[in-house]
Amino acid sequence: MSVQIPPTLSAETVREISEDRNEPEWLLEARLDAFEALDDVALPDVIQTPGRRWTNLEALDFENLVDPLNQSDETERVSAEGATVLSFVDALDEHEDLIKEYFGSVVPADTNYLTALSAALFTTGTFIYVPEGVDAEDVKIRAEMNSQTLFSHTLVVTEESSSATILESIESGDDVDGDRYFSNIVEVVAGENSYVQFGSLQNLNEDTYHYTLKRGDTDTYSTINWIEGNIGSRLTRSDVETTLNGDGSETKIVGAFFGHDDQHLDVNARVWHQAEHTTADLVTRGVLDDEARSVYEGVQDVGVDAWNTSSYQRENTLMLSDESEADASPKLIIHNHDTEASHSATVGQVDAEEMFYMTSRAIDPQTARNMLVEGFFVPVLEEIEVDEFRNDLEELVQARLN
Amino acid sequence: MSSEEHLKQTDTEARFEFKKEQKSAFQAEKGLNEETIRVISEDKDEPEWMLQRRLRALKHFQNMPMPTGWPEAPDLSEVDVDAIVPYIRPDVDVRGGVDDWRDLPDEIKDTFDKLGIPEAEKNALSGVGAQYESEIVYQNMQEQWQEKGVVFCDMDKAVQEHEEIVKEYFMTKCVPPSDNKFAALHGAIWSGGSFVYVPEDVTVNMPIQAYFRMNSEGMGQFEHTLIIAEKGSEVHYIEGCSAPKYSAFNLHSGGVEVFVKEDAHVQYSTVQNWSKNTYNLNTKRAIVEKNGRMEWISGSMGSKATMLYPASILKGRGASDNHITIAFAGKGQNIDTGAKVYHNAPETKSTIESKSISKDGGRTNYRGLVHIADGAYNSSTAVECDALMFDNESTSDTMPYMEINESRVDVAHEATVGKIGDEDIFYLQSRGLDDDDAKQMIVSGFIEPITEELPIEYAVELNRLVELEMEGSLG
């Protein structure tokens, strides 16, 4: 089933965006192809159980959410020595060949309706390139969304034996009346024996509908580690995925979310083991307060050629309120028997014994609960290599608790 | 034959594989339409309301989609309901089942002798029902249970003799035909099965068993089982099933409804060994009242494709559920099974333990749903799935779904998948076992949590079936 294209959109809109930015012909063609694809592709898959649909993406009113010609953002980028960190537009001047080679190679535009919309309409994003042997530490992208709609496309390419630790933070800047839509597509191409940590912290205001697909592709012996923090937005659909294409490659997908009020957070972590001796570790921790609802799908897919695979998944949800709801589906799809795979998921309240211990030490119950929630996020915080990111996430969690 | 001799004879394929010449008293045309259903209902001399229910179910069947689009679901494209014979009444004198095996025609008696049913009845059971094709041919229960008011009879007979109860419970509150396409099919064309009624405070201390046998090629079996366990009662129901293998597909689409009243306890055990041309698409569900307990134990060894997710609706405070399932998929098999539990009341508890083995290109999938409703506080659920894979042609999927609407709960899910341990095999080999025996022993250990829940005769039976699967000598 495909979705109607909003009447406010046409091929002309797409041309206008591309021409405004003086883009090369091939990129305009790619955008137009993506626009054409809108007719044929469906919204991202959503889990359905008898009588229930876990996230209702059909309700997104693209006609009112998508205002492609007035996109505006303010993005600050901090590079590291020897690496290239540029806005997508500027990068086209310097690295057109690389962008042409890798744009859409990990997330093809016709993956789904929302990726096609993004490829046709994106106006911002970052290109990060780390040459062979270079270690790019503490690369930072701080983006502020100032318009009703914003489509961002980020591409990370690391050459052989290089490394990069990247923090991306997304917030709302100028106030805009009505509902907003933020789309964030990230592609990571990790070269042989390279290492990428891509951390993303989303704290958009609560009128914003947020879609993100972050996907990486590993070469031999390379590692892609994702850290995905979702605090803000009205509704988030987040898909963080790695395809382990190289022998001996690894990935970690670490997620943290904290929903309150009537936020809906649909967060997903997926890994495809396609080569030999690959390892994956998926860790997601989330807290729900008020009437917030979380949806989680974790997929560990072991292909027929993925000999000697190790794959682990843990998901833990803490419910602070009786009105909240947590839905989870951790999935194992195993086609190769030479595999050690496990997953676990838990849902529950703050541990009563731990509360008792804390209160018996004369800590008031509210403070005790807050400390336990902060402690709950520690396994995620420990994974973060960019200090600033860790501090930001801690602060956002504390702010939400108080 | 002593039970030991009997067990020695079980390790032959012939035990399940033998075919009997088809002799029927009545056989419906292939396919499904209103006329077929009227003919079946008339042949059974059913009351008008049952005919109307069948016809309503048929409408649902015609309007509902096939269960396609599920992630990684078995391929049902071969299942053409119009190609099967939905109803074959075996050629016996007494409808509703004789109570002496000797009164059965020789070929039917011989069938059940070979399957070891009369032997088991003598040793370990309170009662036995045996279905051949579409109807029950043998039905018996020890007198002491009859005296206590326990009813164990053929479902068709129950429609006649316990009409009021059946009318109230039959596919009304538990499994309505609108539930899914195959429940609708079942509602239209059901035949045979068991009716079990256990009065208040009666504990039936030995299991009762029903055995279902399909003999004919290209037939469909649609037995209905309705169990009502009144307040404080207890019963263990066992069903077994088998069929010889044919080249055309067979279809089994059973319906099971269990009502577990306050403080009652029902255990429902299934040893499924359909031939590997059978599509096994069942709907099984229990409604559990206050402090009641429902246990689903199932071993799925046979069938070409199985889609089966026994469900418990924990409706009353303190109700509990226990699922233990084992699936073994060999060459060409796709066993998609799991559990569904709805926690609709406070202090309800469920535990689900699933073990699966895939071998020689077989495919197993655990697909399960645990739903905890808002207000079902102090409920807990623990799900554990373990899968063992023998080779690289096989597939093992685990797909649990959890919907938690209540914070004061304890929810845990765990799953592991792995190959059979090289070290374990090495250890056993160093103790003088050969490779095959070592593997068999490891598998027996792997499924022990399930076999220990069954009476010894069935545990042995299940182990034998697994051994036969391991040798690849079945079907």
C-alpha cells in the first residue's frame, strides 16, 4: 500500500530545491527518481498483533507536515584533525566523487516512503570523511531545527584503519506554530579495519514528529557502534541498523529513551550478520512516565553464510507510571547453526528492594527513585566515548526527573 | 503384548505409516459450499441452531483473508480448501463410538492396536476416545467417573445429549469463528472431537485421552474439543494424532475450547505426529477464572506446516497459565508455534517454556504474544525460548511480542539459539557413546522439561518420536 503524495509536492518542488543549491545533475536525477518512487513504496513496517497496531504512521498528515521549500536549520560542526566534516552542500564541491559513490548505497531512497521523501527533499546534513589511518576524535554536529519541516541526510565514510567518534545532537530552535516533522537519514560506510562510533541525541520539542533511519555497512574487521538517545519529540520512529558485510566485523547498538506525557517512542535496533566471525551486541534501556508509550523491535538476523556468529540483545524498560505502556518484540532469525545467539527483554517498575534500601538510608522516596532511574541508564552512559554527549544525556535525564 | 514389548515395537516407521483401504459410510464431495455443510449437518441430524452456526462460520471463512503477511510465516499457498474432502464418516454401526474395541471393524481396531491405544487405556488412562477420519469410533470411560458426573463423550453426541451446555459454550465466548480464517473453516465444517465436563470439586486423577487418526488421502479433519472444568475440579486431557503420508496434502484444522472455572485446574497435552504432507492449522484457547490454572503441554513432531499458538485468557484474579512446548522440524517441515497469554486481571501469572529443534533443512519458529492489560497489577510473566540447530540448512526463528499496559508487573523474556555443543558430544564420545547416541542423549536432555510433565507412557512415546526424527526414519 502506498501513501498519497501530498498535493503540495511536485517534481517542480524537487527541482527548485536542487537548483537553489547548485547541485550536480546526477543528484537532481537521484532526487527525481526518489520522488517517482513515492508512488510505489510503503511506509516503514509496523508491528501488528490481533486487533492492535503498535505505531500508527498512517495518521501522519504529510500535507500539513511537509513544507519543503521553507526548510531552515542552524548547524554547528566541529571537525577533527585530518578529517573532513562539512555540510552536505559544501562537501559536494570538494568530494563530489565520494558522495556520488556512496550516497544512497547503504539506505537506498526507495527503502520506504519516508526515505524516498527524504532523498527527494533533504536540504541539510553532514558529510564526514576520515582518510586512511586517521583517528578523528570528538567530531560534533549540533543541529537546531528552525522550520516546520526539516529533512537531513548524513553520510559517513571511513577509510582503511581509520577511526571516528561522532556526536550528533538535534534540538528545536525557533518556535513554529503547529506540528513539525524532522527526518534524519544517516549512512555509515565503514572501510576495512576502521572504527566508527556514531552517537545521536534527539531532544526535539514535543510538537515534532521524528523519523530517523541510521544504517551502517561494515567491511572486513571494521566496527560500527551506534548510540541512540531519544528524549524529545511528539512521536519518534527510530530505526538503527547495521549490516555486517565484512568478515570479523562487529557492531553495538546502544539505545536509551525516556518518554513522558503522551510521547510515543518507537525505537528499533536491527542487525544482519552476512559474513563470518561477526559479533553484535544490542542494548536498549528505556524509561516511561505519565502516559508515554514505547514500542521496541530488535532483530538479530543471521544469514546462511554467517559462520561463527555471536549475537546478543538485551532490552529493559522501566515503567514509572501506571498509565504508560511498553510493547516489545525481540526477534531472532537464524539461518546458520554455527551461532551463539541470545536475547532478553524485561519490563517492570523500580525495584522495591532497592527502594527500600535507599529509603532505609534516610533518602526520601522521590530522590531515591530518581537516583535509581539515573543508575538504570549507567550501562548506556558507559558506552559513550564523547564526554560531552555523556554529560548532555545525563543532564536531559536529570531534567526530566525533576 | 506387554507395554515393554509394545515400546520395543515403536521404533518402526510402519507404526504410523500403515494405510488402510478407505471404507466409508458417507463421504462428502470435495470442496466447500453451503450445500456441503447442509449435507453434513443433515447426516449428523443436528439441531437447526448448529446448522445456522455452521453457515455463519462459512460466511466468515469466505470473507476472511488468509493469514499471509506475517513475518517469516509458513507458505500456505498449497492449501486449497476446495481440493480436500471435508467429511468422511467411517463405516461403523454405532454412531458416537462403541465402548468395546472388539465391536469395531477389523481394519479400524487394527489401526488403534498398532498405535497402542487400547494398551495405554488399560495402563494409564481414565477414559479414551478414538476418532477415525471425521467421527469418533470408540469412546469409553471408567465407571467411577461416570458415577461422579464426569462426561467424556464424542462432540457430535454432546450436541444431541447436552444440547443446552453445548449451545452456550460452543464457539461463542472462547473461539468465535470470526477469530481467524481457519477457525471460521473449522466452525463451518467441524466434525467429531471430544466433549469433557467435570463437575464441581471432582478430581479426575488419571488422564483421559483422545486419539485422532486420518487414514484417507486428501481429507481434512476438523474435530472440536470442548472442555468445561467446573469450580475446584481437575482434569488432564491428552490428545494424540497421526496419519500415513500421501502425496496430496491433508488438512487438519482443529478447534479447542477450554473453560477453567474458579480454582479449577486443566492440563491439556498434545503429542502431534501428523504425516509430513499435513497442514496443521489449529485454534486452541482457554478462558481461566479466578485462581484457576491452565497448562498447555505440546510436542509438535509431525506435519508439513504447523501454525498453532495455544492461548490462555487469564480472566479472573490469581489465574495462572503454564505453557510448555517442544517443536522438532526435520526435512521439509515448517513448525510455527508458540503461545498467547492475555493477563486481564490482577495477580495473574504465566510461564512459557519453548524448546525447538531444527534439522535437515527444517524450520522452527516461536511466535508468541503476552498481553498485560491496564489494571492487571501484580501480574508476572516469564518466557523462555531455547532453540537447538543441527545444520546449516535449517532455520530457527524466535518472535515474541509483549504488550505491557500496567507498571506493577514483572515481565521477563529470554531466548537462546545455538548449535549442539561440540564439547558435550566430545565428552559423551569419550565415555564410549557414538556420535548419534551422543546427539540423541543431548536432545533427550534438552526436551526433558517437557517429557517430565507427561505420564511415563507418553514421555517414552515422545522420546521415541524424537529418536525417530533424529534417525530421519519418519515420513
